[in-house]
Amino acid sequence: MPSAAAQDVLQAILEQRAAAKRREMAAPPAGPPAALPFAQHTADPAPLPFAERWHNSLANRILSAPSKLFGGLVVDPAMDLATLAGDVIHGRQPTMAADPQTGEFHTDPGLINRTNNAAGMLTLGAGAVPAEANSLRAGLTWKHPISANKLRRPLEEMTATYAPGARQLPMKEFNFEDVPEGSHFVALFGDRTMGGKRLTGVNEMQFDNPVELQAGSDFLRRQRNPEDAFWASDKGPITGYENRIRPLQETGKPVYGVTAAMASKAGDYSAQTTKTLLEMIKQQPLSKKARKAIDDAMRAPWGKKIPAYPDWPGVDNITDEYLQGAGSARTKFAQLLDSKRIADMGGPDVGSARKAVTHPELLDAPFLGTGHRIFRLDEPVQHLTDPKVPHFDYASQLASPGGEFVGGVKPIPGVRFWVDWAKRQKPGLDEAKLGRSFMTQSVTQRHSQQWLDNLMKYTQSENGRKLGIAGAIGAGLLTSGEAMEMFGTDGAAEKT
């Protein structure tokens, strides 16, 4: 049997394949495969057996020992398993980037031959990509919630480069079984943006001014946090959280703030998305016609729901001062640039921009995906109107002196976690209405043994951790041949 770490990579492979199956119907008709720019092309590529792909992969070499030393930096075998799994599936040798702050490694195929563009980048295993990768191009992702339209390039080929940003606390896994019964969880409804880094480029573009990524859920992980703040928002929502949390704290039971993911495009409200798009426009300037079309549309109503912003200064005249107070104008700007009309005029690739600012672990997380980051509250919450460590987008923050970041988990679907709230919802509500309900209602969950048992049952079975070989084969995520090559069994014994 492979090591426990290797089995985790197998699990990540199964999860990626499940996601691919869900997207299969959205892919364009398969035509003659085009050669990947970094692949060796042969006229008649011969697929490698799964076991040989696994044996030859950097992922297996990394996971075959507790750790290996590359260039003086230690590779954590538990890091970035989903991306390593993608490397195994596609037969490619990944490029790995080391975060100088934490020593964590992240893979990014787009960094091949461009590793000198950012500090701390280290190329490993830069061997040729097997020709079989060309045959997989037709199955790449062309439709994804990060854009309202067909993607300009496949999701898998969108790349970004990063430099260190504000330091973050080390990540750790949260165990719900350690929580005292009767504890309360409070939903922190936020976007999926990334934090702790500076975005230095998207795809082939390198930015003149790196974009500081201040995060959605990773706001809870800030290392510099003298006031023990755990959430940032506008004044109204922060006041609502304060009124919701204080009565729970007065019960004397522990209270935890738990992040829940908004929709994939919710990060449009964040200035880091706007700044990314503006940097892309600098690298690929718009035509005079496109600029006028954008400015005119921003200053006029767009449909029945999106208002006009008559004070819009124009694409060429946006300042940080304007952006800080722009609020929903930032959202409109990103949505406008994502429209087919502006795209056809040469507008920036909004899908690539959104992916670049999105936390990788939340890119495909379920709507209302819960638990990515968790903060234990301690002293009564306080509304900070002039925080010592400000957030660019929001003036207000909520703090709990003595509280601390306590970890996180792979996001759990909201209806599985917030069961008390879910019971109050009408059947058949679409995502928009569920989101509106979640945002406007007081969403809390009291810990009970029944709730915990159901949560553990879900996370250990349906969420994949104990799917098993037979279940994986039955779901079409793994073939019997692949199972025999890796495990020496097709899982038949599991059925008896």
C-alpha cells in the first residue's frame, strides 16, 4: 500500500476527476488536439499507464519520504495535494514556488522558464512534458463560475505570479470533535479572495505595481493583529454581527466565527480585483472606443438592478482615494469588463483576473462552503471604526480581545453545516435567493452531538475521505486497471 500521504494525493486525484466529470458537458466539442506550448509533440502519442505516470511524477518522489531538501528549502509532503494530483493526472512535471515566509510550496505550470520573475521561485523537475498531455487538451475547462461567458483560455492554463505580502499565521486543521458541546458557531459571510501575497502578474503580463491581496477568509490569519480583529466589512454589517454575537457570548458557552463562501464572482466588490484589471489594462491598453464605452456605461444605469455612478472618474483617472469609497461601483466595473461587448473591444481577461485573486482552495468550493477559516472569540466583541491595521476596502472591523485563529477545514456545503438555518429555507430556492437569505438572516449553529455526528458522517464519506477503491471505480473516477496498478486490488473485497 502507498503511504498515507500518497493516499491523500490519490484522494485529490479522485476529487479532481469528479469535478472534471461535472464540467464535461460544458466543454466545447473535441476537435484535433492542439499542442501545448511546453509539451513535446509526437504524431502518435502513446499513453503511459497510470502507475508509470505516478512512479515518474515529482509528486510521488516528494511523497515517498517524510521530506526532501531542495535548494535549502523543505518540502512539506502534505502541501498542495490537489495541484500535485493534477500533475499526476496530466503527466507533467510541476514547477514549485516556495513562500519565503512559511516555506510552503505551491505548484504553477505557468512558471516554467519564467522562474526568475519573482523572488523565492525555484524550478524542480523541469523535464519534458509527456506527449500524452496533448491528448487531454480537449477536456480542459472552458466554462466556470468565475466568468459569465466562455473563458478566454482554459482554467487550467490561467497563471499568476506572486510575491510575499503581509505575513500570515501558520495553517492548521480544525477538529470539530474538540469543540465543547453547546458551543456556538457564527457565519462570517465573505468573498473568496486571497490574502498574504502581492499579485505581480497574470498570464503573460507582469505588473508595474503589484496588487496587495488582503483576503476574504484569510483575514482571520493575519499575523499582525494587535486588536484581535477577525472580520472587516462596512459599518452596517459589522454592527449586525456585533448584535448577533454578544448575546451568544453572554451564554458563557464558547463562540466561534466561521467563514462561509459567497458566490465565485463576489470578489468583484474588492478593490484588489479592480486594481488587477487596471494593471492588465496598463499592459494591454484599451482603444479609445473601448474606454469611452466603459466610461459611458459606468455613468449610466445598466439594466434594472445596476445603478449609474455619475461620479465615475474614467478608466484613466481612477485613484486609490476613489476606489476606497467606490463600493459597488467596483463590482459594476468588473461585471462590465466581463461582458461580451467589452471583451470584443479588447477588454482584459476578467476570468484570469478573478482566478488570480481567488484563494485556490476556494476556487471550486461549494456555494456557502463553510469552515475554510475559523476564529475563536473570547472577550465581548468590539466594533473598530479606526483599526490599527486597516483593510483597504472597509473602514470597520470586528474584534474579540483574547480571541485567536484556530484553523480551518476543506469547505463544507452550507446546508450540511448550518442545519438550523437550512431547516428554515423554502425548498427549491436558487443560489441568489439562498445567498440573500444567508446574508440577511442571523445565521448561527449550536453544537450538539447529533449535529456533530451528521457532520462527521458527511466529511468522512460523501466528502470523499473514505470513498474507497470500489466506490471510486463505481463512480467512474478510477479504472479497475489503475486501482490494480496502485493498490494491487480492484476493491472487490470492499463489496462483500
